[in-house]
Amino acid sequence: MKLYYAPNTCSLAPHVVAREAGIALDLVRVDIAASPHRTQNGTDFTLINPKGYVPALELDGGELLTEGVAIVQFLADLVPDRGLAPPAGTLDRYRLQEWLTFVSSELHKMFSPWLFHPEHGELAQEAARDKIRGRLALLDRHLSGSPFLMGERFTVADAYCFTIVGWSPFTGIDLAPYPHLKAFMDRIAARPAVRDALHAERRPAAADATA
């Protein structure tokens, strides 16, 4: 399988999940600064993913799966014994989807586009920061009682939350008021799969590939 990604974007979440699951992926870097976005060999990325954004996962049969929330669940279900997602049909699976939806709608789409595009203006950006701070406070309260979003076990929701909350320092949001969330971020950052994914994404494009 092939993961189309860009450093410092939400595609880090499926990259981490793949490494946590022990799934080997070919990594293809996408230059999101180019217009249109282009892969590392110069291909117009919209010819691969008409949506034009990462992540996108090309399956071995040639099918393309997009949207990070779908991709992380797909990868988790390939290796169910790793426990990265509860079994389909269980209440815990819906709890997982509850957290994935929360991160997607209440955090991801408040950071992007509002805090990554200064043309929206400082008033709009500060309104987005206020909204995000309220959501971070909720996460902080929740994490005061458990190490991970779903309790004692790391899941794909933690990979996604880590990825998005990780944008805070670059967008003018201080995590110091949220000690439990900060401890969560440090805990996730220390995981070998996370360290390996971050290291791989910092390497030159020609060297991109999972172990």
C-alpha cells in the first residue's frame, strides 16, 4: 500500500497508525506548497486524489481511500490483534468514532483553515483560538482520569488527537494551561512508532519508506 502524505499535516495520523500496526507502507511525499500540489516525482496530485489533499491511501488493488478518519480505522482493522480500534458493532467502536469525529470537527477544522491562512484576519483567528482553547480544556479534563482517550489503551483516536493538538505551538496556542493534555502529548511523542514516523517524514523524499 502507498500513503500520500505531507510533513506537518494530518497525514501523520495514519502514518503513525500504520507503524503501530506493523503495516509496511510506501510513503509518497506531496508538495502542498506547489499549485497544484505535486508528488515527489512531479505528478499533479489531483490526478491521484481529485480532492487534492492528504492523506490518501492507495490500496494494493489500486483503489484509493481518502479522509484520515476512514484510513486510520481501515488500517486498524487490518491487524485487529493490535487493539488500535475496538471491534465493529461494539459500543466502544462508536465511542472511538465519537472521539474521531470530535477531533475532526471541533479541532482539525478549527485549526485549518482559520489559523493557517492569515488572510482570514486576526479577529477570525482569535475567535478560532478561543474555540480551540475550550475544546482543549475539555480534553484536559477527560485525560485527568485516563492515559488515553479510550482509557488504558492507545487507539487510532490518540494518533489523530496527537497530530492535530501538535499544531498548537505553531498557531499561538499555549498548552501550559492543560497539564493533563500536555502529559498526554509527551506520552504519545515517546512512543517508538511516533518517533519513527516523525523521523521518516523529516528525511529527504527519496528515502521515504516505512521499515
